[in-house]
Amino acid sequence: MAALTDTRVLLRKLKGLPHFIPCRNRVKKKWAATQPKISSTRLALQIFDMTYGTQFAEQWPPVRASLLSEQKYGALVNNFSTAQEVVAGLEQQGAFDFVQEAFRRDCAAGPGVDGPGTSRDPSVVAGPPCAGAPESDSEPQSSGSLQDGRFPSLSPNIKCYVFPKGDITRFRPARPDRSGFLGYYLLDAASVLPVLALDVQEGHTVLDLCAAPGGKTLALLQTQACWRLAANDASGSRTARLRGVLQSYIPRVHCSEDKVRITSFDGRKWGELERETFDRVLVDVPCTTDRHSLLEEDNNIFKKSRTKERQRLPQLQTELLLAGIRAARPGGEVLYSTCTLSPLQNECVVERAAQLAQEELGISVRVVDLAPLAGLFRDVFHFAQGLRLGELVLPHLAANFGPIYLCRLQRVG
């Protein structure tokens, strides 16, 4: 009993000395194996600073700032809704249709007048090859898709509204019309460029190999030129989202199974399923999605658990592009696009796929020069200079679209 009393007296004396006995669990954080030491977005920024900082040099700081800023959108008008009312509403907000303005300028220039873009050698290997990519000894071939240095046509049915440079006004959410269809679809306006570059003509059969979530598929249908459209995506959940988009914008009569076929196959196998079938093929591949990787933790490919998936992207992209080349008929054209600045996922994939198509499949492809197309839209988008192949829209604070890379290939054998 005496010992217990002495202990109580000792504890009272120690009460005023809180640091005498360490409290090990007082502010102890949870130690979890899954807790990241660095966020995915911060890791993406560090990697981009190292790679893109070297690639773009003094151009990288403004591009970096743009990627970290709020993205600018465009409103793709739905021609299957009350389009005239939609257009009037968009123009009242101060937006303008950048596609139709270029279309009118192109028509006014007349045949035989050079477009505003500069000419570029359209050979598959137009500069030093990518690291690890063997050099090609094929002779440069001029493109049969360019006439007098001008891009052949722009679809008169694609209407996409944007606000002027420096104007950061947001579009209002689209509302259903009397028939229940939404008037416009909000997307990165630069993502309309691959559809314009694909140059779909009346009666063409078209394959959208990686279609979800559906913005480019919707733009293809707005051309009203596709005789048949196959829209595919390997993900079943993303395909369901694609169906939902089309149901909200396209009447069933224009989206019936005999006109629009939606599938969930592995796109890499498509060349075996339907070989030499399509007039036009859009291959908008999965990529690092640079802007999303810098701003969103959710579904970020820079998560530690997705490192191998990220490293395998160039191989996946090459296989998808090869499948698209095989699916195109001789004389048909393939449009490769990404939403990344990475040359390993852009030019290098095109070069590697062209080489493998020749060596393993006996298929020859050549690159169509898109400089005239880019020249039509230099007042709206900021294009990178000095690319060996294709065109790249760089994010810019005054016109914060992109990044979007696009390269057009013609199958010649």
C-alpha cells in the first residue's frame, strides 16, 4: 500500500514534465505501404521538366505554365440538333467558328494558290531518326493528297466555336433541344484537327480504332460523309460512355447498326479482323495525356503502380498504328494522333510503324504534308516548329489548346 502511495506522489511530481516520458503515438502519422512519397502529378511534372525542358529549351517555360493553367475549350456544333439556334447563341456569347472561317478563306484563295503553310519533305524519315529506330533507305515520295501545295478540302459541315485569343470565357453547358439532343459538345478545339486532316469524303468507310470517349467519333459523324463508321475501343466501360455520347447527340436513324458499328475489340488485332477494308482510319492512341497527368491524381498513368504500363506505351501505340495501316485499303489514309508532347510517342512511333509495315507486312506508306492545314489555323492554335513528321499544337497562355499531335499517312502498297 505504501509503495502505491509513493508511486502516485511521484506521478504528481512528474505531471509538470510532459517531455520526460516520450509520447510515441501522439502525432504519429499512419504508416501505410500504399501512401505515396510523391504525388503522381508532381512526378509527371518532374519528368516533363527533364525531358521537355531539353526538347523545347526556352519554349518550355511558357508551355509548362499553359499546361498547369485552365484549359481552353471549343464547342463542336451538333448538326442533328436545332443548329441555327445553337450557332446564334454561341455567336451572342462572342465565340466564332474557326473551321468555317478557314474554310471560307481557303475557298476565296481559289485553285492553284499556295496555302499559308510552308512546304516540308513528306518522306517517312525527314530528319535524324529516333533513338533506337533503324534508318530507312527509302527514297522520299511526294504526296498524292496535296494539290499545288494546298490542302484538298475542309468539311463544310464541321462547325467548332472558340473564343478569341486571350479570352478565357467559359462556354455554358449545352442543353437539349425540343428533340432531346444536345446542341454542342465541349472538347479541346485542337482535337478537331485530326478529323479535318483525315479528309473524309462522301461515301467513305471509316474506322475509329480507339474511339472512346467519343469526341472525335462525334466529329466524324458531323461531316455527314461517312457511308459506314466502325467505332472501336478496347475498354468496355469506355465503349459504354461512347454509346451514351452518341445517344445524346445523334438520332437513331443516323446511328443505326448498319451505319455505325460500335465494338470493344483489342485494336491491335483489327488488321487481322478486317484487312484492307477502310478508306480512312483514325488511330487516336492512348498516351501519357500530358495535361491530365499534371492536373489530376485520378487515373494518372504516372502512378507508381502503372510504371510498366507507361513504359510500354510506345510499343502499344506502334502496334495500334500498324493495325490501322493494315485495316486501310491500298490508297486509303491513316491519321495518327496523340495528346502528348513526347517525340517517343509521336514521330518515333510513326517512323517505327512505317518501317515495320514495310519489313514485316510488305506495306509501303508515305507521310502527307500537313503544313498547309496548319497554316490555315495559325491564328487560332500555336504550332511547334521543326518537327520531322506531322504537326503538334503547343499549349499557349493566349490560346490554351492542346497538346495535340497529328500525322497523316497514305498507304501506297
